[in-house]
Amino acid sequence: MSIGLNPNQEQFIQTKLQAEKHYSAEEIFEIAIRLLDEDDRLRCSQAERTDTAWVKDVQQKIDAAISALAHPINGETFVNEILERFHKLANQARELIH
């Protein structure tokens, strides 16, 4: 693999090589890759914290909505009531057409 560097990057590495005699070009790239990997892990960790905060926020809103209900909702009853209203509206629409 070959890696292209712009003039500023090449000058930076040359300066490091001259100033730090114990570094080789390979060591500089190993450090850069290690730092990039560390940066990736930090970004993933931050994203996970953001996701966790969002989930907690949604859970709190759901809990608040459930608490605000005067009585618990039975899912089957709820769906049946919606279907009943839908059928009534559909029948009314048919009567208007005929």
C-alpha cells in the first residue's frame, strides 16, 4: 500500500523525524493509526451515550403518558373501537355515494 501525503503532512513528518531521532517513519504511522483507532472508539462511546440518553428520554415520556391515563387501555378493545369507527365512517360514505 502506498500513502499519498500533501506537502504540509510530508513536512510535518520530516520535522518529526529530524527532531526525534528515535522515531522512524513506520513508528510515526503506527502512532497515527493507534490514535485514529482510539478516536474511533471514543466517537463510538459518545454515540452510545447519546443513544442511551435518547432511549431513557423516550422511556420517561412513555411512562408519563401511561401515568396520565385515567384507566389502562386494553389493546384488543382499543383496536376494535378503531375498527368500529372505521366501519361506521365507511358505511356513511357508502350512503352518501348511493
